[in-house]
Amino acid sequence: MATARKKQISLIDTFYYHCVSRCVRRAFLCGEDKVSGVSYEHRRAWVEDKLLSLGKVFAIDICAYAVMSNHTHIVLFVDVEQAKSWSMHEVISRWHQLFKGTLITQQYLRGESLIEPLQKMVEETAAVYRQRLMDISWFMRILNESIARQANVEDNCTGRFWEGRFKSQALLDEAALAACMAYVDLNPIRANMAKTPEDSNHTSIQLRIKSALTGKQPQALQPFTGNPRKNMTTGLPFDLKDYIQLIELTGRCIREDKFGYIDNNQPSILQRLNISPENWLILTTQFRQCFHGAVGHADALTDFCRHQQIQRRHNVSCCQKLFA
């Protein structure tokens, strides 16, 4: 039985989550259908454009993403403090970029004078909008629904395009975050869709590398802010250069002629996160197979289960083994 969404997302424990959406009816999100010969490659841009545009509206940062042939991987950060800092006017303005809102919120944005009961209604509505703008379920709902509508129109059909709902994994600490991001960024290489990270179209790693070549970080993605700290703050707690080197090294390791081999010149991020090279290779190639649910060191997983009132720590043995 599927785990309730409220059991998968706990902002008390972490603001980072790995979300996966997969197509139904063997539908092609992107790629080329070998049977019919029809190419759906243009749909990758649909997903990437919509994803990055939602990141500008929501108080949710995009850490990593990869658009595959029949599924997507996205790592998200819920920026609660940013949502709290918005004025009521900004909250309503942001929501109106997504939906029409109500007649009263439209009047409010036009600057029309409102009587006290209507003003109170606007305040209550804005409070609801503020919560939705930092809600992963709303983020993924808008993303997936818009893509489904476009695909169904193009396919001249109706019905579900995605599976019942997206899957969500809590990333409870820096080690889980780094492993999951690398897993996502290397998806196209493992699927033989690209030879190098910089050739992986419609992925976060390609976007980061393009920006890094000009000495910048992409504004559409959560930036790297430096070394891991005890308390994870806004901004990825790693060095960008280390992360790109890590992706390159791991990508070389998962090639058939070098599987299981780690170069002696290891990136320092592995040492800082205290993960062995052998375990890192397993984490970044088999992340979804190893973990079903929240991921992190055993103590972080214990806290998460206690806060969510979950009796069994399903991933604890894998977490203890691979993050040791």
C-alpha cells in the first residue's frame, strides 16, 4: 500500500526531497518510439521549461533534475523562510502567475479599495496561497498536469499520462543529498543517452557546467554555497567545483570497462561526507533500488520516523551500510 504523502514529507526533519514521476500506458514522455518511429524529443523542453519557470514562482528551489524517456527525476528544496518573508501582495501576485485567483484577490491587486470583511478574506486567502507556494505536492501537481495536457492534445487522446502520483523521498542529511543529486545527474549517462555530463541535454548538470564555464552559477537552480555544515542552510552545502569533479569521476566509474574502479585522486567531498568509494558507487548507480522512502544516516532516519510516527525504519540497514 502506498505511503501517505504526509508521511513522506516532514519539514521538521529536512527541506530536501527527491521526486520521481513516471508515465503510464508505456507512453513516451520524450525520446523516440522504436515501433512507430515517432519522436517525442521536443517534450524534454516542455518539462524543463515548465520546471524552471515554477522554480521562479514557488518558494521551492530546484537542486537537480533529469528528463528521461518515460520519467523525470527532480531534487527540490523547500525554502520556508523565503515564503514567510513575502508580503501579502507578493504572495497573491505569485499565485496569479499560476491561476486566476478570486475576484477579490484580483480587485486587491488592481489596488481597489476593499471594505474590512473583504480585506480579511484577502488575508485569509493569501495565507492559503502562501502555504501552497511552499508545498511540493502543489509544485508537482502543476508541473505534471500541464505536461499531461500538452501530451494528450498532441497524442489526440484523453486519460492519465502519469502514474497515480509522484514518488517522494526525504533526503535527511548532506550525504543523502549529494548521493541523490549525483544519481539524478548521472541518469542519462547510465541510460546511454549521453556520453558526458556536459552532453546530457535537459539536465541540471549540463546547465551547471555551461554556467561554470563563464564563472557563474545558474539562477534557475539552487546555488552551491560551500562545505557541508552541521545545519543545512539555503544553498547546497558543497563546493561546485568538487561536485562537478565528483560527477565526472563517478561517471567514469560506471562505464562497463571501469565498473567498480575508483581513481586514487578522489574528490574531497567523499572524504568530508565519510562515505567509502565503493559505497558511493552503489549509491549513485542504485539509489532508487537501495532506498524506498526517507534516506539519511541512521540517527537522522530515526528522528524522521519518530516525528512522522512511523514504527519501522525501512531503510535503516541500507543506510547503516552505505553511509558508514
